[in-house]
Amino acid sequence: MHAQPQHMDTRVLHDAVKPDPETGATTPTIVQSTAFAYETAESLEAVFSGREPGYVYSRIANPTVTQFERRITALEAAQGALACASGMAAISATALALAGTGDEIIAGNSLFGGTHSLFSRTLSRYGIVTRFVQATDANAYRKAITDRTRLIFVESIGNPKLDVPDLAAIAGVAHEHGVVFAVDNTLATPVLLRPKTIGANLVIHSTSKFINGHGHAIGGIIVDCGTFDWSSPRYAHLHPLHKRIGNLAFLSYLRSQVVRDLGCCLSPFNAFLMMIGVDTLAIRMERHCANAGQVAQFLAGHPRVDRVRYPGRPDHPDQALAQRQFGGRYGAVLTLELADRTSCFRFINGLKRARNLANIGEVRTLVIHPASTFCREMSVEDRAAVGVSDNLVRLSIGIEHPDDIISDLEQSLAMI
Ligand SMILES: Cc1ncc(COP(=O)(O)O)c(C=O)c1O
């Protein structure tokens, strides 16, 4: 028998989870306090200066948020994590902690629209240039590396393109050049993949999706796998910290400089909701994936559906890689193509249970028309790169009974 649980179903419930030492409470205690009081000026000074451990102000750290960070750190077998107000906050803070004016990011070109906008519009205004490359072409990342590259960023399953980059190959390129490799693992979650095992240095989740799972809180997290040497010459701004505290330099800089200054902290109540979500993450993902596979098969055989994209389908270009990388599970998100935009709108309007909203990863089945919603600001070329056309619908398959999900889709397809 292993002393440590080996299975995610057990680990999500027990890793870094203990009853409250003071009260015995078995659910996470919500420490809803802005600041933390100390008896003497000397003791507060000691905590402020970092000589003593302790909490000061919840914009920097909070005990409930720490509990959530420890749970994700344990699931990712990482050295530490920092939770943020949203997935976008986590990505922004990561980019700003690594790159400054004149520096470059290399990103797969099939990113979530918000991340694409951050890299292509917002960061470029501050002189941080992003080179977008074909997400699934490991060589393209190699060709794009320059002396100014500070970050390689990909999604483990592109949203909504659903392409699957070869993370181990891209990690190899990043390591060859001493560049940080960050994986947005939102769609796969630690249940399908722990990116550390294939060479990622940082893992980012929008915890608003599957980790929360119930659509009741926005959040994000940055995980430092502990696999990058922060004394690397590309990150000179981290060297003084590295000299003092070794490989915790990045997390420390992120917390005590970037997140402190941006103020993009996670609230204790949202950390509580995230932890309740983590409890059932493994079993939900199992059901999400099983249901999505059945739905993809149903849709692929439907005469009104022109095309289905799901990494688990035999006709998906990255299916073999996805099978290897995610151990035979492919997530909850899939897309379908209908005749035209009018058919998509009719299909969405005809659904009785699936909810038409801008999210993925909730327990209920969700649907959206990307071109008219979260991709509407993109140019036609950028939309094509992220795999979004006017006749495309995205589904996030929930954990309802699969027959009920399929019957809802079927009745609506019959009406278009
Ligand atoms: C893959 C991915 N990363 C990041 C984000 C941004 O997360 P948030 O909405 O929590 O800011 C999203 C949101 O949809 C996403 O799908």
C-alpha cells in the first residue's frame, strides 16, 4: 500500500487538506479579513521585512487563499502557487513578471481570445512583443526564439480551436534556450495532465472553469513547478532574489512585486468556492470527458452537422498525441459546424437545457457562438488562426445524463 494516495480521485480530496487545527472544522475556514494585527511595531516590522512569516494584508496573501494555493501545488506536484483574481490576471501577472519593454513572448496562435488580446494589443502598447506561431509546430517556436525571448506560452488544449500542441517537444525547445515554458492547462486540468511531467516550468489555470466547476466564482492560479533555474541570464531582474532565497525567486517576485502592485488578488470567499470545486474535480472530469465523447460521436453522425472537432475523435489531426498526452481523456469542450451563422443561432435558440453563455467547465452543458461573442473583436485572420468561423458553435459538455444532453441537441438540430 502507498502511504501517499496515487489516484487523482483521492488526491483532490486529501492532498494538503486537514481539518482546522483550532476548531476541527472540516471545510476551509474563510478568513474574511483585510489586514492582520500584531502586538508590537517590532513584530509587524519583522513580518513586513520578510524576517518572520505571517500575513499582513490580503492583497498580498490571505490564509484561505494560501490553503487553495497549497491544494493546487500538491495536485501539480509543484514547488508553489499564487492565486489571482481571474485567469487573465494570472496570465497578465506572469507575463509582466518575466518580460519588460523590448522583451518578447512566443505564443501558440490558437489561444483563448482574452489571452490573444492581452498579448497582441495590451502588452504591445508597453513594448512587449508577442510572436504568434503555429501552435502545434514545435519547430516554429525554435525559429521564433531571439535573445529577447522571455516566455513561451501555449494552451494544452486550445480554446476554442481544440488543437493539441506537443508539449514535451516545445518544452525541449524552451529548455535548449533557457526560456521559461508556461502551459495554460485550463481545459485539461491536473486530472488529465500535470504539465510538469512533460517539462513545463509554469502552469496556469483559469480556475473559473473546471476547478471551480459550478460557475459561481472567477479566479486563476500560477503554479511554479520548481523546474526552472531562475538564475538563468535571461531573467537578470530575479537574480538578487535568487541569491537570497534560491529557486523561490520567481514566486516571491510575483507576489511581493507584481501581484502586490497590480492588486489582482483572489478573494478569500472565492478561494473557498474554488476549494469546494477541487473536492469533486476528478469525478466531474471523468463524467465531463465520457459525456463529451458520446456527444461528439452523436454529432459526427448527424446529417445537419458538417464537422465536429474534439481531440478524442479519430479524424482529429492531433488525436494520437492527445491520447498520449492526456491518457485517453480529452476534456469537455467540442465544436461543431453547421451550414451557416443563421443555422447556428437557430440551433442555440432551440436548445431547452444547454445554457447560452460565455463560459466553459460548469456542471451544466453550455453553448455559445464564438464569432459573434468572445471572438468578435478579432480580425478575420486571427479568427481563422483560432479556428473560429461564422458557422461554428462551441459546446462545453456538462455532467447531466448523456442521453438527456443528446436528446436536447437532437431536438434542436431537427428544427434548424
Ligand atoms: C484557456 C483559457 N485561459 C484563460 C482564460 C481566462 O480566464 P478568466 O475568465 O478566469 O479570466 C480563459 C477564459 O475563458 C480560458 O478559456
